[in-house]
Amino acid sequence: MLSRTNEGHLIPEMGVIETVESDNILRWDGAVLYVEQDVYHNGQVVHRKYKRRVTKEVAQAILAMLAEKM
């Protein structure tokens, strides 16, 4: 299921409103934990399957949750 932000954020330097669409699935490529997102500027796609890295704090929290399950 894809989720899309209802409100974007203005990037004044570029004069665009940026919105993102994501399936919210965490992925691991062997080195990086990330979520794929489609990025739009003023409603037009500018990046497909952009890899947005998960922050270190979130990755550590996920690791702790997985460690509890084992």
C-alpha cells in the first residue's frame, strides 16, 4: 500500500513544493537500511525509487526490537 503526503514542503530556493510517495517497506541492501520513495516537485515526478536512508537512531531501535524477538 502506497502512502502519499497530503501536504508537501516548500523548497524556496527552487520555487517548488515537494511531496513524496512511499510503500513504507524497510529494505536492506547489505550496507544501508532504507525506504524507497517517489519524489514529486509541483506534482511531477523527479525521482523514482529514491533510497531515503533510515537514521541511525531508528536503525538501532529496530535492531533492539529484533534482538528481543530472538
